[in-house]
Amino acid sequence: MKTYKDAFDSLTSDQKEEIADAIAKAEAKTSGEIRVLVVAASSVVPQLTKSEQRMALRHRAEKEFVRLGIQNTRDRTGVLIMVSLEERMVQVLAGSGINTLVPENTWPDMVQCIVDGIKAGNTAQGISKAVAAIGSLLAEHFPVKSDDSNELSDSVVIKGRW
């Protein structure tokens, strides 16, 4: 298994821009907010079981959801897409405003879209496709409001280990 000293070289600047553009286009149709986070690993412990990796991924995603201010979006309509490179896992978390209207079984399709992109060797394209799908989903339930503003940056956040 490849280990990642850091995630900073996982996407080129063009790929980060591609994802940021996808976020901007998706958010143009909705009052929801989307953030993308790529991390080197979700745990500081290298050899975890798959179950432990899933728990570590979920735990870190929940912490980052708060750190990035996604829980503070108006109407609680923020979504975090977190890609953990070393664990080779993806987590999608949505704010409480979204989860009351969108079935939770929606998110595995978005995860699979990203995983398919990674397997095809185009992580940015997989993430961008998932962002577009999330934007369309959010637009159905949370259309743009007359006083809508971009509450969170569209740029991709890259972080190392904890």
C-alpha cells in the first residue's frame, strides 16, 4: 500500500481549479454549500483494520466539518466531501438541514462516483462529477434564494495527517 507523507501533491493546481469551478457551478443552482477536503490519512495509526479505518474516517470528517465551518451555514445546508488517500476511502457528510429532506442512502452514490474517478486515474474528474450531482440534488430541495451568498470558499482544502 502506498503511504502518503502529505496530500499536497495529490492534485495539480489545474485539478484543484477544476474542482473549485465545479463547486462554483453547483452552488450557482442552490443555496447549499459544498466543500472538498483531501487528507493524507484519517488516522495517525498506520495499520488499522478496515472497520477501524472507517471509524477514523468518519471521526475526522465530523471534526473537519466543524473546523471548516460547514455546520454554521445558513439553514444547515453544507456538504463535506472528504477523500482520505492512505485509507483509500471517501466520506460525504451533510448538514442537518439536508439530512431532514434527503435520504441518507443518497451519499453512497456520490462516494462511488469519486471512487470510480480515482480508479480511472482521474480523481479530480470523479470529485467534480460528484460535486455536480450533489449540486443538482441540493437545487431540488434548496434553490438559490434572493439574498444568497457564497458562505464558504470553493477552493479545495488539502491537509496531511492529524
